[in-house]
Amino acid sequence: MFALMTLFGLAMFAVVAFVGVALIGVLVKVVLIPFRIMLLPLNLLALPFIAIALLVKFAFLVAFGSIVFALLIPLAILALLVAAPVAIISSLS
């Protein structure tokens, strides 16, 4: 009987601890909401700079991709020049 009471006591402690941790998380969120609302104008001022940074990043990615593609074309031609005679010779035998 004592073991059963101990088990229920531990279960109740676990539930209370879980609710306490969840309540602390909710309180932290509620406290941070006014700070986020207060800093919203600063975020809105930073949006053009973020947009410019993303545009520059996209331009660099496109340029890098085109360079890689431009370097792969001669390599593909060279591979075909080497592989074509091998394929012709292997088809004869």
C-alpha cells in the first residue's frame, strides 16, 4: 500500500513539475512579446538591407553556377572526344 502511495506521489510530482516548466515557458513568451513589438520598427527599417543582401547573394549564386556550367561544357566535349573512338572500336569486335 505504501508503494502505491509513493508511486502516486511521484506521478503527482511529475505532473506538477511538467506544468510548472510549461508555465515558465509561457511566461517567458508573454514577457518577450512587448519587446518584440517594441523592436518591430527597427526590423522594418532593416528590411531593405536584408533584401539587398539577398539580391547580392542570389547574383553570386547565379554567377557561380554559370561559371561551373561554362567549365563543364569543354570537359564534356573532351570526354566525348575520348569516349567516341573507344565506343567505335568496342562496337567492331
